Amino acid sequence: MPWWLFGLVALGILSVTIEEGQAFLSGRAVLSATQASSPPAATKVAAFDADRDVTPLDEVRLTGIWLSDLGIGTIVKKRIDDAYVIVKDADAPAYAVLYFSSTEGAAVEKGLRALIDVKGLVTVAGFRETGRTAADAVTADLIARGLAAGPPVVVLEPYFGDRAAALNDHVQTRMFTFAVFAGINLLFLAIAVIKARAWRARVAARRPTAAIPRVSANTARAAVQARTTTPVQSTPATPSPRDPFAGGPIQSPKGWFR
């Protein structure tokens, strides 16, 4: 890959990195106050409103019927599969999804059984998944099983037990996510810089070692004008040696004569 392509990838990841960093910082800022406050009020699945029923840390509490007879659905992944269960509204077809790692399936079932009240309802708390990946994967799996009439109202990562510890773990997860994206961003940026420097070195190596000095147009014109306007000085002729016989008498064996 050329260096500029690595640079484009780093630039594309930068927006996600900034978003994750802002989410982590805002979560850390309100963590203590949220831990000290009461949990959000429970709402029926069909009545869920994201603008009203979600706390700053994405905490949600829903009341509905756990469809335990459907079992635990599986979303196949490369390493560890994801899993989900359905919590349906008691009076409407709307449903919510509890989404978690397949390794936590037994713990989730145990936690849900402990929450069932005398009316057969469960009030479960969790953190809302804001992305569409989990919702789309669950919808496709339910349609393949012939069970879903539409997308879920909300997807939650459930927690059971101590709320303060769950909130802290949620903020730490945000920090880890931010660190991962920041590391990937820096890696692609570093590769782009290294490859750009190597490219410049190759370009410089292909240039001739002794370059002819460049003369500007103004300098060339001035030189031509100087040659055309400077008068040519004629070289004085070298005088010939004087004739010893010129201008004087010539002597011969017979006498002098001119």
C-alpha cells in the first residue's frame, strides 16, 4: 500500500478515535455522580424513548417478558461468538435484545431467573448499544429463525448485581475502546510517515548527483545585453622593427648614396 493510503486510513479512524475519547471523558466526569444517584426508572419495552429513558452513561432499565422458550440465540464470530435473548413487551409486539458474549450465557440466564416477579415480568438493567451492528445481526438471525417481524426497539448489554461496579466497568470499557482506536490510529500514522520518508529517499536517489546550475531568465537576459552593449576594443597593431636603412644614407664599397 502506498504511504498516502495509510494516511487516509489514519485520517478516517481519527474521527472514531475522537468520538470514543469524548465518550470516555464524559463518562468519567459523571461516573461518581451517577453511582451516587438512583437508577433510572424502569419503562416498558414498547414505551422506550431514547431521548428520555437513557442516562448519560447509556444506562437503561426495561420491563418485559423474557422469552426463555426461545433460548439463547448465537451470532457467529471468528473467535468468541456473541449471544442474545429476547425481552418482549407484555402488551405489544415490540421487543428488546439483551446482547452479550456467548461465554456469559449461563450467568445471564441465572440473573434473569432471579428477576422474574409474580406477574412473570423481568426488570433488567443494562447499557444501550448505540451502533447498528448488533441490532442488524440479531434481526437477521431472528428472521432466519422465522421469529422477528421487525428490528428491536433497543439493544442492551445487561448487568446483574452491584450497580456501582457495573457503571465503573462500563467507563473502563470505554477507556479501553478509546485506547484501541488511538493505538490503531497512531500505528497507521507512523506507517504512513515511515513509508513517505522512504519514498522521498527513493526519489532523491534517482536524481543526478551533479545537477547543472539553473540560471534565471533575468540573469540570462542581463548577460546577453552586457555582451551586445560593451564596445569591442581593437588591439593596437604591433609596430614592425625599424629599417636601419630607412631615412639615412646607405654605404656601399663605392661610396654613400641615398
